Amino acid sequence: QVQLVESGGGWVQAGGSLRLSCVVSGSILSFYTAGWHRQAPGKQRESVASITGGGSINYADSVKDRFTISRDNGRNTVYLQMNSLKPEDTGVYYCNLERGRFTSWGQGTQVTVSS
């Protein structure tokens, strides 16, 4: 059974940085496209960034040039480096894996950015 565990969330002032980690167990990370998503209170979950097994990366326009997604297949871990954080980045951040029809989600980690 594939399990994803996120960590690294917290409270930070606007302009600060956080690095989120997502550790994958029960499978091999390199088989999947990995992504980070977020959900703000009262809003739908949205994609933030994704990285394929081959290393192709996509970002939401709202986080381009501020966030960096990366993966360490040896550690079975996906990272999201978040710089220049803004209050609108506040939300619960979720890691997910996708391959074909398969998808798996972590439990989420809270990020709060104060102005």
C-alpha cells in the first residue's frame, strides 16, 4: 500500500520561506508523477507544482519563480521549496502521486503566512 507523509509546514511571515517534504513508502517514487496541491479555507484544492518521473516540471502561474519542486528518488522523497511566501499561499498542502488511473494522497500539512 502506497503511503505519503508530508512535513515541513508551519507559520511564517510574508517574505519568508518553508520547505515541504513528502516521504513515499510502499512503492518506488520514480514510477510516478508527483505533485503538490493546496487548499485554502473555503476554496477548491488547486495544483501548485508537479514533476514527472522523467523530470518534467510544471508550476501554477501564481507560484512560478517562487516555488521549486524537486525529487530525490533514492530517498523516495518529493520536496517543495517555497520562497517569498505571501498570505495568499496559506492553506493545507497535499502531496500526491499519479500513474495512469492510480492516484494517492497524503494527509496534508498546514502552511500559514501572516502579513
